[in-house]
Amino acid sequence: MLATLTLTSLLLTPLNDGGLTSGGSPRLLKGHPTIRMESEVIRIKIRNRIVTTDCRFTFVNDGPACDVQMGFPDQGFGASNPRFDTDASWQDWKPVSVFKSFLSWVDGQPTKTTLVKGQDEDSVFQAKTVHFGAKAKVNVRDLYTASEGYGAVDGGRLFSESTGYILSTGASWKGNIGSTVVSIEFDPKRPIREVRYADKGEDLWTIDFSTTFLDPAFGARCKGPIEPVFANNSLTFKIKNWRPTKDSDILVEYSAGLSRE
């Protein structure tokens, strides 16, 4: 049995003339009748304006042996979209990765991925077919690097850095996700001292860098599935036995007003 790759929900950002690169949890078409995501651990590190994301997923097959096609989101938004400066139609455009590097493993073995277009315009995936034995557990690791997002915020008064991660794509697997941990470690050269979280129903963009933070250059605003813990210059989201929605995707903006020099 071969499941079909499909599109992901987009993580949008209001960065004017800037861009954001995002990866995310692997996704299937409509969920899978026997395969569930037991856990995902995502560790994001920011150093010298490069974001390194190490994703480790554990899947369990509750049924017979099967093959499934996983698609890891490889998407850019705004100026980070490879089609930002081209007139090519979606039909004629050849997909381009927004990652500086992308590696994948299945049960510790290096696995080649193929860059493919999704059904929706501008949706691109790193795709691979993974075999599951009957009642088997499979570990998948994806490791990628990308540039920080950058653009104008708060009506163009300031410029901020940004990073994000798409969690909503994990909803295509059977049942709930057992556990999710996402940690974002900021660059120690550009430490964060204050974080404001957009609570459920609150608009992230009403958290104004220029008026809310004592010093915007050392503040961050974020959204995600739950309020994260902020400690030791890192944000950590932890949630168990849950099913993500479009509102679960993580977006963090920080260091507003700092020079790009």
C-alpha cells in the first residue's frame, strides 16, 4: 500500500519585503489508517543568522506492512520564496529548495529525498518513500539549514529576524501525536531577554516591538500551540497526546531594530 504525498498548510508572515524559510512535520494525504506519530523532537539553533533544525520522529505501524510517501515541507515565504522574482507559471516552474542543506535518515540509514511540487501553488516537499514492517516502529531524522527570515515589522518602523516551524502537517497521521517537543535556541551573540506570547485568540501582530518591549533589540514575540517556557536564551514548547491544527504552527520574531551589519 502506497500513501500519496500532499500539500501542507502555509505558515504566513507579514514581513514586508523580507522572507521566511520553514520546514515542518512530515505529512500524508488524509491521514493513515495504521501509522501514527509516537513522538517528535525538534531542536532549532540559531547561529550567525543561520538556522539549523534537527528533527527526529518516531512512527509506529499498528497494522500490516506498507510503504508510505512522506513529504517534508521545503517552503519559503515573501522574498525567500524561490518564485519571488520569476514570471514562470507554477505548471512550468521546476521546484527549488529554499534550504542551504537537507539530509534525511530512516532508522539511522541515509535516505535520498526528491524535491517535488505539491498540488497547491508554491508548496514544495522533500519526498521519500518509507517502508514499515507489520507492527513496526520506524525512526526518521531530517536535518536542514536555512537563513533567518528578515523584514520590516510594526508598520515598517523596525526590522526583525524570524524563524518558524510547521506543526500542522503532523495531523495527517493516525490519531493523536504522542508527544511533541520543539526548542528554539537563540544566538548567544544576540541574546533574548524578554518574550511575549500571543495567547489563543490574540493577534501576534498586536504585540508591538516599539511600545511593548523595554528594548526591542532584546525581545521576541511568538505564537504556537501552547505558551512556551523561556529559559537560558531558549524557547521550549512541550505538548502531549494532541492533534495539531493550522493555528499550531510556530512563528518567532526577535531582535527588532538590530543592524544587519
